[in-house]
Amino acid sequence: MIHIVVDSGADLPADVAAEAGITVIPLLVSVGGETVRDTDLPRHQFYERLVSSSAIPQTSSPPIGLFADAFRSLTANGDAVLSISLSGRLSSTYSAARQAAQLVDGAQIVCVDSGTVIAPLAELALLAARAASQGATMDDLVALVHQRRARSVLLIGLDTLRYLEKGGRIGPLRAFLGTMLSVKPILEVREGEVLPVEQVRTSKRMPPRLIELARARGSYAALSVVYTTDHAAAAALADACAAAGMLPREQIGLIQAGPALGTHVGPGTLGIGGLLVE
């Protein structure tokens, strides 16, 4: 048997992960001097603290020991593990998983960098879990993840640049954004990196433009709307995606971003993510 492991950067709901047999390794978040597993911090509490605190929360990759313990448990009976991590260019989580795998003697543990985060990462893990349950080999699964990660899309529209600024993550985007910190940028995770796409002037313009950009990428096999704090706006965006013919509404998920993404993009963020058809 091959077990699928993913980190909480996928923001895969606990019930969905359990049903698919996926093990989720939590990232850590430090808020107000307290460090907790991000899966133990309710989203509403996290965003309340994010908005009210003068200091930006800090996120960190799971400890190597946490990965190693999970790997040992899953492989104790001779089973194998495929670990799929959020982009190694955005986090050291992939490196931690690889180091942990080396600590578990005599087990087949393969670690893959997804090159993405949140919705596309969640879809890759679910895709791998379904294939594993149908008898795919490790080579098959690795090839599948490599193939489909190249078809991942993640567009993120920010309501404010305050949190990128506070977290020191705005540097690479400064030339694009200039000094107009009142603009609302659209960013894209592509080949593991966060890249600027364009700017919009108002929140009202953000949802239709996200749809236009997402549709321009191609047709979708899996699609989710990503949000941080505004569930109603996310549901409306999902409805609009369905109306645009991207996928039927019942096939479009809603994913609330956790600390791994939310720390850096802040409240009011909306996005569209998924996997394109082959």
C-alpha cells in the first residue's frame, strides 16, 4: 500500500483528507508569542489576530521530527509513502520532508515538490490518493504528480498590500507595484514562484478579472475558489465561475486559506485555483 502525505499548506479539510486516507502534516504558526500547529488554530481566530496584532504572525515548516514520526508510523508494516509538499521556493517544507525520509531506514518514501500551494496542492494530493487506491505503483504516482503539477493554476487577488509589506515579502514585486500601495494586485503561483500578473483599482473589478484570467489559462478538470475572510464573496465568485462555464457549481470547491497563505495576503483575498485538463 502507498500512503499519501501532504502538508497543511494544501488547506485540505480534515474530513476530506480522512475520507481520502491522506495524512496531513501541519505547518507551525507563531502568533502573539505562542507557536501552535496551524491545524489547531481556528481560522476565524487566526484572522482576528492577524488584523488586530501590530506584529505579523510567522509561519514555519513542520519540524523534521514530525515528518519522520508520521513516515515511521505509515511504513511500519512495510507500506510506502509518497509525500507531496508545497512549493520548495516558497517554504522549506519540502526540504524538511526529504530530510525526514532519510531518517527512516528500510522504507520506501518518495518526496515530491508540488511547485504550488493550497487548491492545486490539495487537488494533486487527492488525485494521487485516488490513483494509489486503484493500485498505481510509486513510479506511476510520481509521474502523475509531475505531469499534473505542470497543469496547475493559482491566481490570487489581494484586497490590500499591507500584509505583504509587513511580512517583508513585497521586495520582488516592488518594481511591478511601484509606490501605489493602494492598488489591488493579482498574483500567480507559477513554477513554484509568486509572480505579478496585473493590478486592478477596485474590489468590484477583482472577481470578474480573476475569472477572465483563469479562463484564459484553459479548461479545468478541478477548480476551487480560495478566500481568507469573506465566505460570501467566495461563494459569489464560485457561482460566477459556474455561470462562465468553467465547471458545474457543485464541482467548484471553496477553500479558506490558512496561515501558510493568509499571513502574507491578509483579509479580503480571493483566488481561483485548480488543475487544467490534460
